[in-house]
Amino acid sequence: MTTQQKIKPKLRWGFIILLVIGAIVNYLDRSNLSIANTTIAQEFGLSQTQMGFLLSAFLWPYALANLPAGWLVDKFGPKKMFSWASGLWSIVTIICGFLNSYSMFYAMRVVLGVVESPFFTSGLKTTQTWFSKEERGVPVSIINTGSQIANAIAPPLLTILMLTMSWRGMFIIIGVFGLLVMLVWLKIYRDPTPQELLIIKGDNNQEEPKTKQAQSSWGDLLKQKMTWFMILGNFGIMFTIWVYLTWLPSYLEKEQGFTLKQMGWIASIPFFCGIIGVILGGIISDYAIRRGFKPINARKIPIVGGAIIAAASVAPIAFIDNTVLSIVLLSVGYFASQLPSGVIWTLAADVAPSHQVGSLGAIQNFGGFLGAAMAPIITGIILDITGSFGYVFILGACLLILGAISYGIFLKKPITKED
């Protein structure tokens, strides 16, 4: 093995580590409002439904902005897009720490959703560039562990920041971290050289002719039935995930009776389980490929299996009146719901033509975040009507089964020019 071959893997894994750190900051920016949910609702005099709309203010524009974001990442590359995204989302988060009205807070969360949209597509494009098909499942899953690490540390970390610096200081500190990530990314990231591409992908590094790329449009992907089933499947899975991300702290405080300080630690348990789930999903799918499974079928194993296990775990919570058992089921459910997380992104690289990987990943993520955007609103409405989370968990289980069916039955082969 040459010196270049020995150095190259270290370089590309350095990019993955930085993307993990970026994902942690990215998700802390999203989680801060969930942690400060009760405090801000009291300060602003908000109902559960109003807080549900505020929690979803980030998600609707994020879902919609994923569509152009994927195209922009394919066009301009991950260096430029991630740099702009991380810089802007950090500035918006800092601004939120100085706001005094519900309407302005809502507006800034909308802007946050737009400017955060290129991040995971940039990560997908980075792994598609620096890793071969047979090995990219693990790095994509590792990037997605950044979100789970953030979710796990957010309750205790952000609660401590909020108790010591107020919720406003918490927003400002997290925004400053994001600016630091942007500066490091600008300094170190680069695309691989032609020689490095040959080492990474070997004979598989066959670029499609420029004429073919020019003839293919982003809209072509929406003509594919598989694209719509990927949208629907991710919608079903992400709904329940974002019930956790937006309402779990409130559930633990109001339905299980934990104090704010206790909630900060208890709420982290499911999210630590999610870290294991994301990594395990990537390991399972890559192992299945090495055992001879086609890439799409290999990715479907953790996606479909995880959605079914998650549904079986969260549904019974509606009928259980035991705090310990409820937390155990919540933890198993979140672990299982995260088995698909990184693999779903890798699946886009297996299904799409190479020059449309970012676009298909973004379109699929759009579907997921439509479900994510509905989760806090529907949860808030159900709570105002029933005063209980029971129907929320039942609905989440049904949508997880919908996700399993969409991916398991209707996704069968890569998109080709003949499709």
C-alpha cells in the first residue's frame, strides 16, 4: 500500500468527525426550544397548541427548503453549502436569545429551518464523494449519530445552561459554537483529487457523461414512484422521532411528574439508546452487503425492522401506568426508530444516479420533515383536547408501520435512465 493510500482514509475520516460535531451543534440549535418549552410558554403566556405551532415553526420551512437545498449541494458542493448554512443558523440562534415577542420568535424559527436545510445533504454528498458504495453506510450513520449525541446531551447540558444563564444565554452560547464549526470547516475541507478518487472507488469511479447529466433534471426524480414511497416512508418514521424531540421533556414533567432538573437527566436515556441504534443500523446494512445482499435490500433490513420494533414499543405506552416501564419502552422505541436514520440517507445514494444523490436525499428528507412538522402541532392539539399523550403514541405507532410498508414493499431497485 502506498503512502497516499495510507493517508487518504485519515483525511476523509477527519471530515466525518467534523460533520459529527456539526450535527451535534445543528441539533442543539433545534433542541433548545424543546428544553425551554415550559419556561418560554409561561413567560409568553402560551397554550399547548400555540407552543406546538412554535415548535413546528422550524420544521415546515426545513422540510420545504430541503428541496432546493439538495439541488444546491449537488451544484455547489458541500464545502460552500455547509459553510453558509452553519454560519447563518448560528447567527439566527444568537438573535433568538434577544427576542421578546412570540411573532418574532416564530419568524426566527422559520428562518432557522431554511438555513439548516443543507446540512445533512452536505454530509451525504461528502460521503458519496469520499467513500465507495460498499463502505459508506457506516460513515453516513456516524454523521447521523451527531444528532443523537446532541439529543442525548441536550436535556442535561441545556438544562444546566438554562438554569445558570437563563434560556436566552443558552441560545447565545450554542450559536457561538456553530460559528466555530463553520470556521474549521472552511479551513480544512476539500474535494478528493482524481488520484484519490481512483483509490477510493477504483473501477467504479465512472462519471456519467456531462450530456446525460445536463439532460437529467431535479423534477425527473419526482416522476419516479419510488421517490414518492421514500417520501411517504420517511414521513411515517420521522413523525414519531419528532414527538420525542419536541415533547418528551414536557411529557416527563407533566405526565410522569419529574422536576425540571430530574427531567434533564431522564430525558437523555432514550437518546443515548438512539446513538447505538444509528450506528448499529449502518453496521447491519454494510454487513448485509458484504454477505451478498443487493444494496437496497441491505438498507431495508434496519429500516423496516427498526420501524416495526419501534411501533411495537411505543403503542403500549398509551395503556401503561408505570413510570419505569414507560421509560424502558420509550428507550427501546427510540433505539429502534433510529436504526433507519443513517441508512435512509445512504439509501438515497444507492437509489439515485450519482449526480442526483443530494437531490434525492433532500427530497426524501422533505417527506420526513413534513411528518416532523406535523408531530408537535398534532401533539399539542391532542393534549389540549384530551390532556394525555396516549393517543399520540398510538398515532405514532400506526405511522411507523406505514413507513415500514412503504420502504419494505414498494422500494425495489435503483433509478435508471430507463425508469
